[in-house]
Amino acid sequence: MEKVIHVPYDVTVKAVLASLERNLLPDPVLRRLTRLLLAGRLRSCYRPSASDQLSDLLHFAHSLREMPIAIKTDDPKAQHYELPTSFFKLVLGNNLKYSCCYFNDKSATLEDAEEAMLELYCEKCQLEDGHNVLDVGCGWGSLTLYIAEKYRNCKMTGICNSTTQKEHILEQCRSRRLTNVEVIVADISTHEMEASYDRIFSIEMFEHMKNYKDLLKKISKWMKDDSLLFVHHFCHKAFAYHYEDVNEDDWITRYFFSGGTMPAANLLLYFQDDVSVVDHWLINGKHYAQTSEEWLKRMDKNMGSVRPIMEETYGKGSAVKWTVYWRTFFIAVAELFGYNNGEEWMVAHFLFKKK
């Protein structure tokens, strides 16, 4: 009988990653490996009973209250925004919306889906022209600029953590002749200010945070008595977990999401100390899967322009590796949110009022 040789798991993963860095893994293989990792995550996080599942979630929620508002705040900034805005202009839609879009029509373009989600935010938050609006974690200003242009009497304030993002937003304001936008570069976990707003939006920022109690308390201080807070975050439908770099296969954590959190769909309901929930919605993960597939298509289509950016940013010796890493990141996001027909990982929308 032939002897079976068992290769240690970490050795196998290292070999796979070495092949990945050299661009030797075809996309179907990457997608299959990603789905295997996701299946492993589900096996490790699902509990045998609903009671056990709830107990886990409560323990997670209580543990967050003992943590800082955010950890490793400089890492995501370097991981995502080390690349210049020119890269994201090649990959994202015209609004530079670096978050889930909403494909309400099978023939919708990425630009259509960006605007559909931006409009959905405004509807759900009951935005009115003339409101004083804060966009916390505004990125390249997709929502800030959308509101400023469509609701000309709104005064928009965006908080981002990157000077390059601020420069892009202000450049757009000049080209669109917008005078109702202010941009603040700050770390939201430590930023303090004396201001109050009619509406506050937070789009895919809570995933970079930990202590939601202290974060929502901070935000509530910027809310008027009749203000509304709208939060969009991605999530798993049943459980929450931290992104931790402990194994060789924690690749996404290491290179793209250090200090991150995967909230459960109902996790924020346990943090109503200073705000109370008005409404709560879920959006199927297929919308995010399609968003990331579109980003991947655009990256591939514009590879002739992407390569020089990678070389300039990471050096010629690392350009191939980082090009592959970004492609693999988009593939991983698509597979994550497309898993089980979009019914495992998805997007949650919350509307809060001040207590």
C-alpha cells in the first residue's frame, strides 16, 4: 500500500501564497480556495443551537465595550490609500464610491448602482434640502459631493483620514462650482469638535471600529435633538468576529483590513445607550458581490494604466505581487458577499435618533 504523506496546513498555505505572489494561480482556483476558506469560517462560527449563537453574540458585544473605539488606525489608511487616487479612478465608478452599490436593474452600470445606493441613503435618512449634514468617514466624497450637488442648500461636512482624499473632494468642488462643502482630515476615534448636525451619515466606517458604545456616544454629541443618524455597514447575518492576523491564511487581514470587525446584522442593537433605533434594513450580499466584480473588470480593462501606478507605488520588484493582491482582494470580496446566494454576508442599514 502506498504511504500517504500529510502536508502541514501552514506549509500548504505558504505554498499557495508563494504561487499567488508570482501570479501563478488562475482566477477559478482563487475563487475555489476563497470559498473553501469561507466554508471554514462558517463551520467555526455557527453554533449548534440558537441559544448558543445568541450567547456568543452577547459575549462579543460586551467585549467591545472594553476596547478602544478603534485599533491599528494607521494600518487601514496605509493598506487602502497608499495607492494614489488615480488607481481608484480607474477601478471605481465615476462617484468613486468605495463601498457597496445597489444594482436594482440587471442592466445597471456601476455608475447607475452607485447613484442608486446614494439616493437610497438620502431617502432612508429623510434628508431635506437645507439640512446641515455630516458624512463621517467620507472617503473620496461620493456621498458628500452627491448631496452637495443635488441639495444645494445643504451644508456638507465630510471627515476623512487621508489628505489625498480631501484634495480630491476639494478639486471636485472647484470643478462643479460647489461652495457648500467642508472637509476635515481626522481620526474619528480621537476627533472632537463643537458642532451639531441635522443628519449624520456613516458609510462602511463602523467595520474599522471596535467600541460602538463610545463611538455612538461621540456621534450623538454632534446630533441635534431631532437629528437622525444613518449607518451602512457590511455584516454577517448571525455572528460577529474580529479580523485577526494569526494564521498564514489571514491574508485579507494582513494586507487590507488590519484592526477590522465583521459585525453581525443586529449587533448595533446592543449599543443603544445614547441613540435608539428608528429603522433597520438588510441588503442581500449579491449587490456587494456585483460591485466588486465590476471593480475587478475595470482593473483588468485598465491594466495598461494600472501597472505603472503599481510600479511607482510599490517599486518594480513588488509591482506584480501587489497587482495580484489587489485583484485577489476584489475576487475575495465578490466571493464573500456572493456566498450562499448573498444570504450569509450582506449589508445592514440602520437609522438612529438621539436619546
